[in-house]
Amino acid sequence: MGFHIVKRDSCPMWKKLSLYLGAVLLALVVGGLLLLAIGVNPIAYYQRMFTMGMIGNKIAYKTFENYLKVFVPLVLTSVALSLAFKMRFWNIGGEDQFILGAVAAGAVALKLGSVLPEGVTLLLMCLAGMLAAGLYGALVAALKVKFGTNETLMTLMLNYVALYFLVFLGETQASWNFFLDTSSARPVFANFSKEVSFPTIPIGKFQLNVCVIFTLIIGVLVYGYLKYSKQGYEISVVGDSENTARYAGINVKKVTIRTMAISGAICGLAGFIAVAGASHTISTSTAGGRGFTAIIVAWLAQFNTFVMILISFLLVFLQQGAIQIASQFNLNDYASEIITGDMPTPVKYHSQEIRAAYAEVEDLAVEHLVSMLPEDLREDYRQVMTMSGPEDEPLQPLVKAADKISAVIK
């Protein structure tokens, strides 16, 4: 007697919700057992985690303000990536577009913040961030439609180009580098909180940053754009079948470049909000992995912007809650990953293209490391790193099993 697994043609909403809820509850139970095993009360842990330590906290409003500073950029980046994903254009470059937007916005703040009125500076920062990231996204799309490049690999590699550009700015002390604080003996990014800051709406002691309202409006607009506009219809048709789109008279190249430009621009908008509404400086941790987390959020939400808001709300709640309880329970802030699971894995293996791109990046990393060694040692270490030696063949199933166990534990 065998089992045959097939994909359902349809699934009622109540059943989907039940499966999602069951998965969450199972994760909580497994996480609770692990917490018990290390001597931590899971009920007290979860109570503190899901309230972010706000119960009985006299400055709970500050905790929630900090929560929103993380939540808003993640939602915007997820919404941005959903535009490209809807078109089946695998934009894995949310991180680099976020960074470019933050750098461009920071440049405007540092050069013009002390000269122009605050409102004008904020507007120019927003436009600069969106323009820089939008052009970055459009470049990838143009290479795709002109030369047939692999957008997954291209956007993935450009993440590191943007990151190392940021590292270069942060480590290069020179007269032209206005990003650094000139009053510091060592290279430190300058802070522009005195020049520009997002306005807030006071609600008692709590200060509601206007970028929260702005983000919700963007989410509604993107939802309407995808669902009810002509351009949104073209994105759906191109995503379903490029040949059908061409037969219907849709300019596939134009739609691809336009959509990626918009996707990149919204990522840049998220970068602008991160530096103008929260940190007031740029750094190598400005993006903080949000570009990769946003991929998970977009896929889990099935590109529905309203669902993205809910999923982002939950993920950030877990992350911030884990930070709050780290000291109290003597655990590090990665404990929440034990509860949430290894979510990047299903995204990584969802598409053969994405899987192949990751494999190619890993191969490039191995070659880069090997090239740093003396020539007579390179081949030996290449075999060790790739497990390609004849004696490694029996070990490969064990390594694969260890990877699976690691994913389960995470």
C-alpha cells in the first residue's frame, strides 16, 4: 500500500486558516518543550514575548514606538516585492534597493538639511531615495529584457554590491566623504537628527509617527493598483504567461521595467523612512535583513498587501518580544527563531531558479575563499569545502540529514 500526494485544486478558507493556526500552535508546543528542557517556564516566556514586556512597564509606549520603527519598513519592503513577484519576476534585491534608498536619503539630509526647511528636506529625501532605488530596480529589469539575464542571481548579487558600497562609505575617511562624522577620530557615520525628523502625532505620552499612516495608505494604493488598474492587470497577465501577454498586445518589456522601477522605488521609500523616522543615520545594519524577511512575508501573504500587514505585525512582534525577554530569561534574542522556524527554507526551494541561484552564489563564495589560499593548497581545500573528494561521498547523506535536523530545530 502506497501513498500518493497531489496538490489540491482548491482549499476552503476555513481549512486554510485552521492549518495556519495548527502550525502556529504546533510551533508553540515544540518551542515550549525546548524551553522546558533548558529550565525556562514556557508560559511566562510566551506571556512576556507576546506582550513585548509592556505589561507593568511604565514606559510601554516607548516599546511600542520602537516596535513601529521596525514594523513600517518591513511592511513597505514586502509590498514592494509583491509587485515584482506578481509578475513572476523574482526580485531578491529588496535589501540592496532598501540600502540605496537609505543612502540617497541620507545624502540629501546631510547636504541640505541645515540649509532648507525641514518639510522640503524630507520631501527631497523621499524623492531621492525612491529615485535611486527605482533606477537600481529598473537596471535589473533592463538587463533581463535586453540580454536575458537571470534576475534572481542578478538581484541577489547586487545585494552585496550595495552592502559593500555602504561599508566603503563607512570606512573611508576622505574630504569628499560627507557621510562620516568629522568630529570623530575614527570613521563613524554622521547623525542628522538635528536637521530632519518625521513629524509625530501625540496620543497621550505615545508619539505616533506619521510614517505609519503613510505606510497604510501605500498598502491600500498598491492593493488597488494590482487589483483594479490596467497596469495591475498587465502585471497579472505577464506573470501568467508572457506569450499570452504579447498576443494580447501588451508590451512585456515596458511592463517589466516599469514594475521593477516601482518595486525598487517603494523599497527605497522604506529605506528613507528607516533613516528619517528612526535611526537618523545610515549604517551597515540599516537594512537589517528586512529585504530577505520581506520575501517571506510576501510569499506567506500570497501577495495580498492587507495580509502582509498582519504577517509583518506578527513577525516583528516575535522579534521585538524576543529582544525584550533576552535578559530576563538569560537567553539570546535568536530564541524566537526556534518558535518561528526556518522560514527562509521553503522560499529558497520554492523555485528551481531561486535554488540554482543560491547554489551559484555558494560556488562563487567557495572560489573566492579558495583564491585567498596559497596555490599549492587550493585544490585540497576546494575538495574540503565542496565535499567533492572520493572519501567524502559516504558522508554526504549524513551532512544532508544534519541540515534537515538543523532546520527542524530552528
